[in-house]
Amino acid sequence: MEIAFRKADSLKNHPDQSSLGFGTIFTDYMFNMDYNPDQGWHNPRIEPYGPMEMDPSTIVLHYGQTIFEGLKAYRTESGAVQLFRPMDNIKRFNQSGDKLCIPPVDEEFVLHALVELLKVEKDWIPSAPGTSLYIRPTIVATDPYVGLRVSQTYRFFIILSPVGAYYPEGFNPVKIWVTSKYVRAVRGGLGEAKTAANYAASLYATEMAHKEGYTQVMWLDGVELKYVEEVGSMNIFFIIGDELITPMLNGSILAGVTRNSVMTLARSWGMKVTERKISIDEVYAANEKGELKEIFGSGTAAVISPVGHMKFDGTEITIGDGGVGPVSARLFKELMDIQYGKAGDPFGWTVPVA
Ligand code: COI
């Protein structure tokens, strides 16, 4: 399929790279493509970034039939641009789509479309340390219909946002609030899909966490409220003794690309890495015994986010000395060095763009 291009009448001023924050600034262009049962995915085009007109009855607005992804483009020291594991995100996009009854996209074509969009927008990719271009591919159901059923038509779009750190804390440790009352997802539900419903389900408890001075919520399983699942925008890791532990994928946890990269890196150092069920009681018991060394989250937006404090059932614990642990620091550095092309790429994770 040929990708059409429609030129913008005027271009935006680029932001100050020293104060980017996350997710508020968008580039000049976006990619769009439509779906209907007769034509399949069609009319791929790069056009000026702007609002989408929708009938007030549009299915996505009422029933949340939508999926999205999050990945980043990085500017290397030589000025080149590269993506980090883009095919893993695109594959997961289709896996999420399967759960939401959204027709699959051609994965190679989506990568091609993304690369074409990035070539147009390459001047938007920031170069200041710790900055990148966040990429948000999304599909929304577009039938104008308020009955509950699967949509027949869809819009696929990719928008781009120059970003700095996701949390105001940057790489400094965050405070996590564990809830044994609210749940994000249950077995058999949508937990492993990257879809709006999971994030909507997280808002109420996250507001409560914020009111208590915590950055994010750590979710326990939706059946027994006992086993750790994930944190609002990240997967979660624990170092107990000399073992790196992360909750195993069980259908209600997002299979994070950064999660997988963390495990691969740590294993390459010879570290024992285990994916298994881990209860909140085990975490607190390990802390009592002095065996809980570090906790950190992983995600595309958050990268590696050390956890300094955690509160569960009224008891707050300090992880290590409350600062950044050595494994978190090493993972952060090695991951960023690969993403920014400062180190070799032993796992073949990066894809050059321009
Ligand atoms: C990401 O890390 O890319 C996400 O999609 C999480 C989102 C809450 C920003």
C-alpha cells in the first residue's frame, strides 16, 4: 500500500528539551489508516496532527473498544535515530487486538508506516540526555452505534510526543501504595491487553494513592488479593537475596517489552532470574529478615523506576536505604546505553530509522 502525504500549512515551534515532561506535546504530523470489512485496512496516510471528528454515538466512546501501544525512538550521539524492539510492540498490539475483537494489522506494514512517519518528523526527536520520542499507535472502534457489539469500522493512528522522564521523580525512587481492596484485572479478563479499560480501572485507587502521597498503585491479583501483579504503568521486580523475581505472566499482567529486556540483561550477567507467583506477604517477610534488597518497576515510559518506599495494610517499609539500588542503577544504565546506541546491541534490539 502506498502511503499518501498531506502537507501541513504551518509547522509548530519545537519545545525546550530541558523541561519536556511526559505526553503533553505532539509533533506536526500523524499517521492514519481506516478499516471496513470490504476494503480491510486502507487509505494509509501521513497528514497534519489534529483532532478527529467522531459521532457522539461512536462505539469506542461508550464501550472502550480500543487498543494502544507505547514505544520510543531515540537519538544517538552521532545524530542517528533508532527504535527499540518495535516488532515486539507491534506483535503485542495485534495480541491486544485479538482480545478486543479488532482486526489485525499487517505488522511489517505498521513498522514501515512508523519509519516513514519518523523520517518526516525526525527533527522532533530530542537529543538532551534522557529524552526520546514517545510513539503511541492506537486503534479505535468507529461505528456510530450505541448498541453493544463489535464495531465494523476502525481508525488506526500513530501520534508522536517528545518526552523526558515519565515521573516527576525522574530516576529517583518512587513511593508505591499497595491496595488489597481494589483490583485492576481478573483472570480471564483484559489484564494482559493494552487497552483503555485496564487504565480506567486503575484511576480510582491511583487517586487514593496520590492523596496519601504515593506515586502509583501496586495491584494484587483479582482473585485472592494476595499475589503481586503489576504497578499502574509498569511491571514490577523484586530482589530478594540474590534472586531477581517478577510475577509470572498469568493472563492478567501485561507482557512488558522492558520487562523482558530486564530479564534478558540480568540473565546475561549470570543473575538468577525467576518468573513466579510472589505474594505481598513474602515481600514483607523478606523485608523483615533483611533479605529484600531492591524493588523497581519497568516500562517503556518509565524505563527503570526504583521503588524507595511501599505501603501495605497501614505499614510503610523502606526498600534498602530508600535510594537507588545497584541492580536498578546498572539495568537503567545498560538499557539506556543500548537504546541510545552508546553500547553494542548484543541482543539485536535496535532498529535504525534514519
Ligand atoms: C508505556 O509505558 O508505554 C505505557 O503505555 C504506560 C502508560 C501509562 C504511559
